Amino acid sequence: MSDQQRFDTIAGLGNASIYTPNLDRLVGRGVAFTNAYSTCPVCIPARYTLMSGCEPPRTRVWKNMIFPDMHGSVEQRCGKYLPEVMRSRGYRTFGVGKFHNFPWDSDLGFDAQHHSEEFYLDPAQRARDSYAAFLAEKHPEYAWVEALMGERTEMYYMPQMSPLPASLTVEAWAADRAVECIRADDGRPWFGVVSFVGPHPPFAPPQPFNRLYNPDLMPSPYRGEPEIDHRDQQIPLMNRLVWADEIGNGQARALKARYYGEITYLDSCLGRILDCLDDRGDADNTLICFCSDHGEHLGDHAAWQKESYFESSARVPFLVSWPGRIQAGTSDVLVCLTDVFALATAASGAAEPRQGEDLLGILSGARPGREHLVAIYGIPGERDFKIMVRADRWKLIYLANGGETLLLDLAADPLEIRELSGAHPDIVAALAARGAAELARQGCDAALDGGRLCAVPYQSWRDQLASPPLSERYPTGRIQQFEFSRGIFRFPDGPAEIAEILAAATRAGNL
């Protein structure tokens, strides 16, 4: 899996501007699900969904924060994580890369687990992170690098280049570890998860991938009316927090060029894993699922990051290859990340769908596909709670903040520019009723009022940012993501502190 990869970034599925020969290999020998969604499109909830086969009402992980819960752990609520289930079925299991669970080095049930996170909260975490420890031991010449995957804070959405060569980035490291784990044959069948950090920002591909795409040949982002694009006030709020609120078309095209460079680089790392599988001689009996945890707005709808239910944020690539069992092609069946659990367990002999669907059963014709999909983000009853209901050509987005709705016709308007709630109140009512019924079924009573979707008083993003808890968490109105493990937490207050910092660096021999 990748992190923050849009659904429309695979050449073999129609993007003529990008080079992805290895993803195209998977497309050519498997099924590409073209209506695949991250039902809670942000890092931590999506990854708990993948590992548990359950949605936020059961995992109780509603957004990128973990809240105290009086009802036990995620595993107690959902059952054992997927790696533990596969291990109990006789599989040798391994996990490599970014898992983004809480705590960061949680035991997910793999026989071998090699963690690599995006950045490090303290020196102990950096020392224990498998990738950072590998660099420190094998390549101490790069010990000076603070941000191993690119600078964040005000540089989060600035075009960058990796400070490391292509052979030593976290993606290359993940591919190397995956190949080692695949080759460590002990006679058992194996189950592995390889989780790349890219193309999550900052967009900092290594040479020569940083210069493969000409920004002048990249299309500018598409935007609709601001009242529609930013009806979800979390979009302008996140833009402001990550220093992305003043990005023009020129910078957006440069960012897309580096984003595409990241994906082509990741594709080359994926190719090494696919080559290793082919060399084993049993590739036809190896099921491969490729997906991402969520997408990336990339400037579309005047938005950056994720956490909305626009297609660019919530829709993901989802490829399934098993040449010995699955006929190649495309499928427009509604699928989501919850289905990965059912897919793996079905391939191992007995499907355990939990809250997902048995995709192998659907592909064989033994089971029908979903008629609709309900996706949930945020804590029920709170201002940032929202849901998406997808059925046929229609998408309804309901925002608890003010009880706002967006009705979109994806067949006629795939860019989601035209909002149709006023023209089709009957469709809005029908989809909202489906969403409310699903929330009731999953016990999300705080999101309902008399069986209907409930609203909270509207608050603009500026008012949200000026009020607790955001005003306390982000007093500057920005997220400052420096390398905390090196004792760097903020910008200097002014010239006097700058002089102290430079003097200390000189004394330490760093200047």
C-alpha cells in the first residue's frame, strides 16, 4: 500500500501523463476496482480499518486522534488484527513500513515487523524506528539529516528533492526488507504487508525522479464555486494549518510534478518486489492487493491534504491480482478498505468479512456487490462529523456543521463541480435516510435526531481556529512539524534567539 495516493495516478487506468509500468503490470494481470473508497479518508482511522476489517463506529478511531475509550481496545471490539488471524491460519507473516497506529510501535501480530514512521517525536523513537536505525548503523554519513523524508512545517507543500539517494530512501528500504522477508522461506505460505510512506507530503522524490515531470505540462487544479468547494469548512481549515492557503496555479503544477515523481519512484520500488515474486516461480498463486489509505486533493476544489469526501480525497487505487484464480479486467463494484480483511481471509481458505465484503465471492459471481456505501468521518454529534452515501451515479455528502449537504452526480459531473441538492430533494432525502439507517444500525445515536441526520450550529473555519481546542493546540494557526527528536519545536522568536542558535551550532562544530 501507498500513503495519500489518488485514484487517478495509474497510467494503465487512463492517466497518459504518468509513468507507472509496475502498477500497470498489476492492472494487466488482475482486477482494477474503479469505485474504491477510503471510508474514513485520513491516516490513522483508515489503517485501523485495514487491520481490523471494521469501520470507525466499531474501532472507535474516528479521525487522526486517539481518544480514551472505556470499552477496551480495538482488538477487543473488533477481533484480532489481520496479521494475527493469518498467522493463526498457518501463515508466516511480516510487516514493513508505515503502520501509523497508536502507540507508534504497536504489536500488530506479525512474526516480523519493521516499522518506519514519517518523523520522530523524540530521540528514543528515532533510535527505535527500523528505518532510522538502519541509516544510523549502515549509513552514518547521513546522520546530519533532520527530516529524512523532506521538510515539513511551512515547506509541507513546497516542491522538494529527497536529501537521500534513491537507493537509501524509506521506500527503497521498505522494498529491500520486503524482498528479504519474501525470500526467507520456511515452508509455510506467507502473508505480508508493505506500507510505503510515499507519496504523502512533503513531495520530495530522489534524483532523478525529482525532474521527470515538467510542471508546464501538468494541468492546473480544477475548482468550482467556493461556496461548493469549501462547504466543508474542514478544507479551508486544513489549508491554513498546513501552510497551503495561498498556493497558486504555478506552484500547484510544480507540486503535481513532484507528486508524480514520487509515484513513479514508488512504482520502481514496487517493481523490485514484483520481480522477486516472479523469480520464485509461484507468482500465479500469489494474491497481491495494492491500495492506498486515502487520496490527496492536490489543489482540486482549492483543497490540499485529505479528510473530505470529494473523489480526490476519498477514492483510492485498489488493484487485486491473482492470475491463477482471478480473470483480469476492471470492476465498477463499490469497494472500500474494509474489504481487504475479507479478501485476505478468503484467499487463505475461509472468508471472515467482519464489516467488509467478500470480493472473491463477488468476482466469482457467488455474491452480489454493494448497492450503496456509507462512509463515516469524525465523532458523532461533534461539529466535524460527516458522512458520504454512494449509490449508483449519486453521492451525498452530509456535514453536521450546519446540516449542510452536497449532492453530486458522478456520471454527469466526475469533477464534482455542480451541486444538485436543490434540484433533487427526493434523492437527497433517500440517500440521507440510507445514511441515517446505517448510523442507527452501528449505534451512532449521537449523530441522529429522531432518526434523521442531526446538525450542530454552523461555525466557520476561522471561528473554529480561534476557539478551543484548536486555539490551544495551534496558537499560531499553523502546524509546526519540525524534527522533534532533534529538539526543534518551533521557529526562533527573533534575531536574539537566532544568534544563540547559530552560536551553539558553531560551538558544536556544525558551522
